[in-house]
Amino acid sequence: MLIHHNTVDRKPKRVVVLGANGFIGGVICKRLKVLGISVLALGRIDLDLMNCDAGRQLGGILDSGDVLVFAAAKAPCKNLEMLLDNIQMAKVVSEAIHNKAVEQFIYISSDAVYADTMQLITESSCVGPESIHGIMHLAREVAIKQVCISPLAIVRPTLVYGINDPHNGYGPNRFRRLAGSNKDILLFGGGEECRDHVDVEDIAELVEKIIMRKSAGIINAVSGDVASFRELAELTASDFDYAVSIRNSARSGPMPHNGYRAFSNLAISDAFPGFKFKSWKQGISMVNRSYKKQVSK
């Protein structure tokens, strides 16, 4: 649920993006630059958030007219060492913004902060992460809220796909690469668990709208639709010009999130009428087509 501080779209003086070389951060930077918005893209080489002096350095970079987008993380967070590293990154960002107002602060979080449920998840649903990754993002959200005196928007994306995904996680990104290499798509179990997936380009558009309206609050970056991993695999296989086999495999543990994780996207419709995430069929096929063009060059 977002509150807009601008009644009409208004470009900020500058957007500073932490994690500008990452999957989501990079696409945000690209979209903002195309729109003619001044962007300071900071990757690890430019500002190492693991450096104990990074908070002071960032504080010296930021100006009161800046929008700060925090999209930097070691992700997915899988163990305690990574958790501590991610907390350290939040610590130095918190030091930079402590008692220093920027125009707006946007934190790219994750839907992993929510507790498992068989009901539709909304922005007011119970938080209760079941993973270290979710714990990490929730801890960073809380830390930022304690010190941020600027309008704060927290964006919680669900599973993200896109052409340059670096993680190759189970789902559309891995399925696309397997099919593109003429390899079998291997499902966990029968691929029966159902999840929501969103295009990284749509997340960048949502962030752009949040910036232009200087929005504050919490918003889930979700399509409001779910599909099984088997459906995703079958769609991907059909997008290639040769036969792609889909195989089941034995599970080594229970299905994540009890096999079902669905969201309401009404908050997005209320905040930005006319904007919506692509359907999984439309978005994944678009990315598959782009991927085939890329690898054919």
C-alpha cells in the first residue's frame, strides 16, 4: 500500500542506485536513463558496501535531492555467513542515511519475508520468513525503518525472470537455458508446486513509477497469477523449434511454501491504475524469444 507525495509524475534531480551491476538494479538503471533521469550507478567496484568506511563514503556522495535505491545484496542468501554480510551492507547504508534526509529511499526486498499460507498474500499479510533469505530481507527492512527519515518505499518482488538473470535459479531462467542448450528440463517431483513469477523489466517500470510519484509504503511486485513449474517448463519447451524433453525427479524434501504461494495485486492496481505485470505466458515467451535471438548471433 503506497502513499504518493507527488500528485503528478515528477522527475527527481538524481537517482543513486546501489547494486547497479546486479540483475534488478541494472535494469532499473537502464530504464531510468532511457527516460532521461540522471542516474548515479554504484556497483561494488565504485562503492564496496562491505568496507567499514562505506557508510561515510556514501554519506558524502548523497545529496538532499537524491532518490536512493538500495538494490544491493548477496543473494540468494543461503547461510549465516551470507546473512551477516548482507546485514553489514545494510549497516553501512543505515549509517549513511542516519539523520540525513534524501528525497526518497527505495529498498528492493523480497516476498520471502511473508509467512507461508494457502491464502492470497497481501501487503498486510503476516511476516514470518521461513528461510535465511527472508530473514535477511526482513532484518534489513527493520534496520532501514529505524533510521530513515525520508519517504520510504519497500518493494517486495516474488520470483523474478529475465534475459540476464545471473542466478540460474529453478524456474523460467534455468528452463530457458536448458532448452536453449538442447538439454532436458528436470523438474523437482512433478513440478506441481504453484508460484507467481514476474518480469524484471516490469519491476523496473514499477520502481520508475514509485520514483515519479515519490511514493512511500510497502508494495508487492507480483502479477497476481500463479502457474505450476510444469506449466512453465511446458511453455518454455514449446517456444523452441525442436523437441525439448521434460523429466520428473524424486524430491529430497518437502515442497517449498507447501507447494503454493499466491498474491493479490490489488495494491498495485490501486496505486497505479493502468499498470500491471505481464502474464507469465506473455512475459516468459517474450524473454525466450529474446534469448533465442541473443544466442543465435
